[in-house]
Amino acid sequence: MTPDAILALYPWALGTCFRCGEADVFVTHLDAITTPHGERYELSACGCCVLMLENERRRYAGRRGLDYRPGSLGS
């Protein structure tokens, strides 16, 4: 699957990438975390970081003999 096809699996909006810190770029929502004090932080990643995370998932699946299907980060 091409990088463009993988990125097309996610919805995008302007925001800040939690992984690389780039601001005002297109990001996709991955998850949210809540601190022990009850503060909630949304985690979103830019396209470059999404592709790196997807590559890690693909490599992990390969090592474990599992099927890899892109598009489910944050699920």
C-alpha cells in the first residue's frame, strides 16, 4: 500500500503533532490521555509521524506473524 493510500484512511484537520511537535499542520486524532489530576490531552499526529507509526505496526505484525491492516492507529 502506498503512503498516500495509508494517509487517505484517516481524517485530517489543522493542529499540532504530539510526536514531533509541528504546529499548524494537518493532523489526525489518535487518542486522548487523562492525567491523574483530571486534565485531558488530545493526541494527534501529522502525516509523517502517522507513516512512521504505521511502519512500526507493520514491522511488529511481521515479527509476530500477525496480519497488518493500516488505518487503525488510535483504535
